[in-house]
Amino acid sequence: MIRVVLADDETMIRAGVAAILGADAGIEVVAEAADGREAVEQVRLTRPDVVLLDIRMPAMDGLAAAEEIRRLLPETGVIMLTTFGEDAYIERALGLGASGFLLKSGDPHELLAGIHAVAGGAAFLAPKVAQWVIARLSGGQLARRTAAREQVETLTAREREVLTLVGSGLSNADIAGHLFVVEGTVKAYVSTILSRLGAKNRVQAAILAHEAGLV
């Protein structure tokens, strides 16, 4: 069962999202919050697998809450949920270590897919957000590719293989099956890779894998 904390200051939005999540037998909403501070507290109390954070909330916005949650409970996957698709929000959210970014205007299936992906250790970006990331990577590509390749060269051959699979969007379980190892071994590899690359999460590692030409 995937345990989720849902944070949004609009009651109707929370009710709608909770209804969508409730339709999935594998997901349980363990707590709801109406602002960022409450979201951080509920995450601290319930220790969920995933937290869904609206970006614009009173008391503490979703970005500040995401940063605090990543500091307190880095094992909890953070998904940003918003009606806004501005570049600044996307870049800041990914920079803070969010594992997913979904738009409220998106398909409900994207919401469920995102929850399952992040809970499984993978990353998930709404199609429009993914398009923005790809467009961002296309600018200044040569300089970033050179820098990324230099970083990747610090990894062992096995670590580069795991990074390539992370960049392809595979979960820890999928990578374990592909490499014929236990999932715990994959988690250890991913942790080491993130540390060596200075990446906050799998999204940043995946972007670097693309920039280095591994994917």
C-alpha cells in the first residue's frame, strides 16, 4: 500500500484529488493539509511514501515545504501539484529535489501513474513538464554535455550502467530485474551515484545521464 499525504489549500481540489487516489486500491491518503507548515507536520507524523504538494499555499508554500520535507525525511518522495506551468516553478521544484511534477489540469491517470512511479523509486514528469525539460537541455548542450561526461567518468562501469537505467526512467525493481540483482543492491548503487554526482534525487541524475549522452 502506498501511503500519501495530500496538501492543497483549496478544499475542493483536495477532495477531488483524494477521490481520484481513493479509486486506486493500492493507494491510501493517510493525511491532508491546507498549508505548507501543516504538510510538513503531517509528513513528520505519518512518514508517508509520497507527499503531494500544491506549490502556492499559505503559511509556507509548497516549494519551502518540499525543501523542509527533503531535509527531514529524504526517503519520502515529493511530487509538486499545481495549475501553474511556469519555468521558474519547474526549475526550483526540481532543484529542491522533487521527484515528480504534475499539473492539476492533467489526466487523472497521470496522477496515479506519478504516485506509483515515485513510490517505486522512479521519477515522473507530466508530459508538458517533460517537454520543458527537453527544451532546456537543448540550449547550451555542448557545454553541459562536456561537464556531464566529466562527472560520469568518476563512476565505475557498473554505476554508469545503473545511471543509464535510471535515466531511462526505470524503478529500482525494474533495474534489479534487468541486472539480475536484488533491489537492495540497486538502492545502494543509486545512493552512491547520487552522492558522487552531487545530485539531490533521481530526476537530477536522470537529466545528467541525458546530458552525458548515456540515454
